[in-house]
Amino acid sequence: MKKLIIKSLIILFAILVILALLANRFRFIPFGEVEIESLIFTQETSQAYDFQWSDPDNGYLQRLSLKFGLDEIILDQDSDLSKILAVTDWTHNLWSHDGNNQPEQNDPLSIYREAISQNRNFRCVEYAIVLTGSLNALDFPSRVLALKMKDVETIKSGAGHVVTETYSSEFDKWVFIDPQWNAIPVINDIPLNAVEFQQALVDNRNEIEIPGFNNRKMVRYFNWIGDYLYYFDTNLDNRYVNDSSPQKLMLVPVGAKEPEVFQRNYPINNMYYTNSVTDFYQKPYR
């Protein structure tokens, strides 16, 4: 009997070790929900940052719209959210996620051609680039949004994730979209931006819904995404032109360090820093 108990304890210990290793490697929690840190941002604006956007009649975006068949994708959709959901779902299903595959060129049309003609899979970055281009072509001002963990400077890998934010005139607000996961978080049918999503995960997680997700998948996603919602950065110049500026703006929590290195080895260049959500979430003007 004693040997059986010892053997059972050894097996249980081995299982716990395996679960801990899996949690560390794939960033999931086998049981329960992960608590994330409450962040503080300011409301004051410096009025120092000007975002730039392309009109949907931009030649590149018109070619993209025709190639992707965007009008057909949103044909039966009658609201901003339903259109955004439809285009997100289409983008999500273009390929399977591959975190190590990079495209030959980084624009939406080139990524699409590689995915379709060469049957290639890509990263979160490419999902976001294709979705952002598609929504801009449909007259939703959109931007690629890079998410970074608190320990972005010291962690060796997996310190960032890339999503899309789009502006809805119907809701008069920015909307967070994760095309890799086909996820748009909402509360009471109102979509959230990235900062609102982070705050809701801290304060009222049970009120968040993601269309198409069951509860188990939502918990898994919330546990996975939470740590990435710390630093937020995006291009100031979001035009589809050859001479666009590389300058970016990062939203940094009050009291947090302004990161200058990504994953120990990669300098973070061309970056302005702000604590102001008002600066970061300006209403887009073309």
C-alpha cells in the first residue's frame, strides 16, 4: 500500500511538472484565470503627434479591394461591426498560423499572393497587415498595433504580439481586432479598443464576449493575451505610399519604463513615447 501511494505521488508530481513546462512554453494556465496588472494612463493631450491615413481611393487600396473581393465579403453586412467581423473571419482563414515564417515583402497584396499561390503560412504580423489593408480599403481607418509585454527588454522570445485596430464611425471609437485568433472583444455589443480590453480583463472580465467563442476558448484567449496588453505601439504614418515615415508612437503605462530594446537584442528605433490615451486614440482625419 505504501509503495502504491509513493508511486501515485511520483506520477502526480510528474504531471504537475509537465503542466508547468507546457504553461511556460505555450503560455496557458491549465486551471482558472490569469490575473493581470491594472494599468494607469493619462487623459491629457500634448497635441504633438499627427497620424496620417490613406483615402480608400488610393490606387494601391483600390487594387487590393478588387483582388481580395472585399465588396463581396461584406455584401450582406449592414453594420460596422458585422462588416469588420466578416473581413476578420476572411483574413483569419487565409492561412494557418506559423510563428517562424516571414514573407518576401511586407505589404498586404504581396503577403496574400504568397499565401494563395505558394500555399504559405505566416505570423500574427502578416494577419494584421492584410486585415489592416483590407479595412482601410473599405474606408475604415485602420492601423497595425504592436503589443509588448512588461518584460519586453529582458525576455528572450515571445515578448510581442501584433493585431489590428480600426476606427468605426458608427461607434465613434477604435476597435481591437486579433485576426490570428479571429477575435473582437465586446461588452454589451460595443467593441473595445486595446486599452479598454486590458482594463476590462482586470475589472469586469465576465462581461467581455467574443463573437464565435465559447466560454472555454474565451478563457484560453484571455489567459494568453493578457500579458501582451502592456505596451502598445503603432505607426504615425499609415498611408499606402512609397515615402511613408517610419516614426512610431508607443503608449506607456504611467510609471513604467520606456523600452528601448526588444527581446534583449533588437533596438526599438524611431519611437515616440506617451502616457496619454488621448494622444494614442485620436479620431482619424484624412
